[in-house]
Amino acid sequence: MAAVYGAGLALGLAASASAETLADAIALAYDSNPTLQAQRATQRALDENWVQARAGYRPTLTAQGRLAYDKTNTPGGVRVLGVLQPDLQNETENNALSATLQLTQPIYTGGRVASAVSAAEADILAGREALRRTEATVMQGVIQAYGDVRRDQEGLRIREENVRVLQRQLDESNARFDVGEITRTDVAQSQARLAAAQAQLTQAQAQLAASRASYAAVVGQNPGDLAPEPDLGVLLPADVAQAYEAAEIDNPQIRQSEYVQQGSRARLAAARAERMPTLGVSGTVTNSGPADPYERDMFGRGVTAGATLTVPLFTGGLTSSRVRAAQERHNADRIGVEASRRAVMQSLTQAWNQHMASKANIASTEEQVKAARIAAEGTRQEQQVGLRTTLDVLNAEQELRQAELSQVSAQRDEFVAAALVLAQMGRLEGPMLNPGVTRYDPTTNFRKNRITWGWVPWEEPIAVVDGAFAPKTVEKPVKGPPAASN
């Protein structure tokens, strides 16, 4: 099992250089599929949530400038013979210029920021599992499209062969009718079967065109001469119990639900932290003076510094309501883990049984094709000596073509079912299927954001103090397939 896994799609990689292999299709889709590319961009955007949450530990610095001008006219005057003469007025005019620089540094947030950071970490980890699910979906789409095109190419070949055989049969029937060996009915039967075969050929051509379009949509180019499908069954464990064990550890749907639960637990802690006091320090520097005439010596400076302790006493029940809501959301996410596990195990069981049935079906159809080919050849020979009718020959040919089509479909079904089992196990990833693919690592972007613009060295001790009682996000390693053995 280990050696086979390490070899990847050895059959696909070893195919003729002139044929397009499944490994080629996987590599192209892994690098260019728009659905996968969009999910990767979404994950990079999600990484920024961690930076935004950590900003709660960092200082904020603001600058403010103010220019003010005011002019006041006060009515005045004197009374002459008891009448107010408002000709005279008192007028005042002022202007001012000020600049303020304010620095604020949180010291302790009661665990609010620490819980927000833990929630952001859980969201990022859940997003990575969503990326793995998207990758598995894309890879499964590639495999299905590859299998569909191969099936329909073989189906078209079988239909074309059927038309050629029936055309020869019609020509032979016409010749025998001309010499009086058979009746017009025999000729009509041959004509009817040929017309039906031509209609089926047209339908097979349309089906192949549709499958080629699906292939181009997921892979990014039209399929060429596709090499035979590699045997994905060799990548599967020996029994379903091992598949269950792998799914419990590696299935991205289960892992995503577990990280979602951790995120809701952190948000519950953040809601409870609203009851805790906060402590911060701040400092302000202000310069102010007249703007006109501007003279530096006329400007005054003010400096203030202080610490602020805020203790929430009464919020009208708002905080308690938020805590209860967060608790129920956490309960729902906790239950969601078990729901995801059951759904995965159900899908895995169905996929495993479908794969087993498809394998058995391949063996059955192989025997069916062998027997149908012998029967068709024997019926044609018996017709030559008058032991079989034209209808017997036509029926034997139809049974042979149907057996060949069933065999092709069974091979495709086994191929796709094996991919579905791998997907439910959490093992359907591009680099696992094609070791030549350079793995996209979502942690690379996250590591770049850990120390970026805005980072200050003293945020680390603040984070330690603030997160003393906050829940920590725990990342589960992906076990993956066993290492190859030499």
C-alpha cells in the first residue's frame, strides 16, 4: 500500500508521451482551475482576519489639525432724545491653529482580543479545510470528466464498429436476397437495425461532445488522445475499516466542522470577556496658537498622559444576552461535528460499496463480452449453413455491442467510485495523485502576515497576559497517506 501510494499515478505517468494522461489533466487543473484559484484567494483574504484581530494589542496613533476663524459683531450705539442710534458697533475677530497627536496603547482587554485572535485562527484553519474540500471536488471533477471522455470515446468507437458491421450485414442480405436465399423481410430487418445503429452513433457523438465540454471546463483545455485510466483502486486501503480510520483523521468536512466549533468556543469566551475590566494608557500632545499672524513663539504646547481602567457594571442585560446567544451557537457547532462525521461515514460507505460493486461488475462484463463475442461469431457461421436466421445474427451482434458498452461503463464507474472513496478519506489532492505537482501551501501567506506593517515588539507580552484565560485554537495535523517504502 505504501509503495503504491508513493508511486502516485504510475500508470498515467508512464503512458505514451503522445497521449494525454490523467496526471497531465490533474497538473493543469491544479494550477489553473478558476474555482480552485478563487478559493485560494478567499483563503488569503481570510488570513487577514488574524492580522486585524491582533491589531487589538497594538497602539493607535492619530493626528488632528484644526484651523478656526470667528468674527463677532456686537450692536452698539447711543440714545439721542430717547432713540437708540445703532450706527456704532463693536467688532471682534479671532483665528486659531492647533495640532494634536494622540497615542493609545491597550494593556489588558479582559481577554477580548485574545479570544478574537483565537476565533480568527480557528476561522483560518476552517478555511484551509474548505480549500481542501474544494480541491478534492475539483480533482474529482477532473477524474470524472476524464473517465466520461474515455467512456464516450470507446462508446463512439463501438457504435462506429456496429454501423460498419450492420452495413456489411445489409450488403450481404441484399446479395443473398438477389439470389433468392432470404426474403425481403430479412433485408428489412437488416435495414432497420442499421438505421437504429446510425441514430445511436449520432447520439454517441453528441454525448462525447458534451463530455469534452465538461472536461474543458474543469481542466482548462479540450481533451486530446487520452491514455487509459490508471487504476485508482491501488491507492485504496485493504478494507473499509482502514478507510473509516483515515476519514476520521483527514476528511476535510469533519476537520472543518471541528475548527468551526473551536471558533464558536472562542467567540463565546469573547462574549464573556465583555464583563471584564479593561486597562489602557494614552498620551496627547497639542500645539495651538494664532494662525494669522503666524508666529512660532506665540504657540503654546500641552502634554497629557494617563491610564484608564474601565469596569463594566450594568449593560441592561445586553452582555448576558450575547453570552447566551454565543453559547447556543457553540452548542449548534458542537452538534455539527457529529452531523458531519455521520454524513461523511454515510458517503464513504456508499462510495466503498459502489466501488466494490463496480469491480465485480467489471469482471462480469469481461465474461459477458467474451461469451457474446463467441456467440456472435458462432451465429454468423451457423447462418452460413442455414441453421440461423438473419434476425438471430442481428440479435447476437446487438448483444455483443451492448456487452462491450456495459464493460466500458463498468470501468468508468469503478474509476470514479475509487476517486469518491479517496475524496471521503481526505486523500484526493493534486500532489497525492500526481507527485510531480508543486503543492500550494496556504500557510505561506499566513506566515508572511505574522510580522508585517503595524507589528510592535511589546504586543507579545500583552498577548500572553490577555490570553491567560482565553481558549487556544488547536490545529490537528493531516495524517495523509503512508510514506513510500523502498
